[in-house]
Amino acid sequence: MLRVDDLRGISGIIHVLKRGLQWCDAPSEYGPHKILYNRFVRWSRRSVFDRIFSGLAGAEGVPRRIGQIKGGLNSKLHAVCDGYDRLVVMLLSEGQMSGYTGAKLMLDILRSAKCLLADRVYDADWFRKALKKKVLNLVFRPEKIGRNK
């Protein structure tokens, strides 16, 4: 099997993570989905994403952000984008970290907005109250995303 170009591979990984897709639903222009998944796991274990994020942020020292969950090792990417799909806040956390904990860590950094569309994993009374000062219209996606729909 041919090696998928790193730039194309990372674009495919970001595409899957940004849209909440399963790996098998990755568009073929990014290469075979199995290769994207294997590269994501391998790079996560080697802290490649931590080094990328730390380098972009100018941070010293790279913490490892991969954790044990029921299905094995995993990481979570909590991201906030503006209305033009530009990244505003990104948090890479261990797989076992709850969405609520990730939301708490990002709350102070969030800017004021007219609207916020969030996954239902972040839907909690305390989060809604905290966001009322910053967001005019708050919408949580009612449907479940992922394998167990």
C-alpha cells in the first residue's frame, strides 16, 4: 500500500475530528480510512499532536494527552470555531476526561458570540448559566453523534 502524504493525512484527520465522523466515513481524497486512523493513534501515542499544539502556542514542555478508556487508549479534541470555521479555542485532553471538565477549562477563554452550537455532551445547567453572559443564542445538538446513534 502506498504511503499517504503527511499533509494529506493530517488534513484527513482534522476533517474527521472536526465533523465528528467515524473513520470509515472519511472522504477517499485523504487516503484510506484505515491509514488515517492508524496514523492518528500512532501520532497520539507519540505525542505528535501535543508537540504541534505546543509549538503553535509557543509552550515549553509537552504533556502527554492520551488516556485509558473502556475501548483502549484515546484522546479527545474539544474545539470552538467561529462562524467562518476558523479555530478559536482548541483543547486536547485524555480520553477519559468528561465533556464537562473540558468545557470548564475552555469557558474563560471563550469570547462573546451571537450564537453557539454545541454537542449535547456539553449540555448542563451550570454550563448554560455560565454561557448566558457571553452567548445570545445557545443551541445544543439533540442527536447523538458517533457509533451508538
